Amino acid sequence: MDAAISGATFLAQQGAVAQPAQTADASKAASAARDYESVFIAQLLGSMFSGIKTDGMFGGGQGEEMFRSMMIDQYAKGIANQGGFGLAAHMQAELLKHQQGAQ
């Protein structure tokens, strides 16, 4: 057990093991939180759009079905960039707390 600990310590001292960031970067945390919220919103919208038929008089047919996921992703990014559901602000705060706690 002692050899494993000293080996890990040696690697950390040599810089072979990645070290956590020493400074909290608010802009990166905000971007990551907004991206996370966008994915969350896309999941919700995907469930909502799954019940909409693509056939019929005003349906887009096969083309709409094929590109629907991309459209939903863009809707989700737009919603998240406009403020979203408020999830990104909470995620950013938690990310920054986690980064500061790791220092």
C-alpha cells in the first residue's frame, strides 16, 4: 500500500498526473452550464415533438422526420441562450463552488 501511495505521489510531483485548474473560470463555467441546459431542454422538446405526426396535408414527411433532431437542438440552444429555465445559473454556481473547493 505504501509503495502505491509513494508512486502516485512521485507521478504527481513529476507532473505526469493532470492537476485540477487552480483558478475558477466563470466564463467557461457559464458556457458549460448553458450547454448542459441546452441538452436538458432538447430532451424535453424531443419528448414533446415525438407525438407530432410528420405525414398529412401540412406535414414535412420524411424530410421533417430526418432533420427533426437538428431542429430540436437549435430550438433548445435558442431557448437556453435566451435565459432558458434558470437551470444554467444554478449549474454555474455549483461548478464554481466545486472548482473553488478543489483548490
